[in-house]
Amino acid sequence: MKLLVAAVGHRMPAWVDDGFAEYAKRMPREAPLELVAVKAEPRNSGKPVDALMAAEAERLRAAL
């Protein structure tokens, strides 16, 4: 079994990367943990929030 964490965004603060690395290291060998970051929709595009979230949701589904 492989566990996948999918998140919107990139360039996380160092403490997030460090925390994820520590958590992933503690997972059993039979269940490796992987982090996949998908691109966030630009917030300055003038699109309504629902449209932004729908585009990001589609990217998350594609990553899975």
C-alpha cells in the first residue's frame, strides 16, 4: 500500500517540509508516504472563488 498526500500550492515553509519528512520517515516500510503538490490557481485572475477551487480540485483529482 502506498499513501499519497495531495496538496494545493508549492514553496512550503521549511518547517512544513521538515515536518512532512519526519512524519514520512516514521511510516512503516509497507506504507510509504508521498507528497504531491499541485499548482494553485492564480488569485489575481478575477475568477470567482468557486471557479478557482474547481480548477484546483480538478488538478487534485488528476494527481490521484
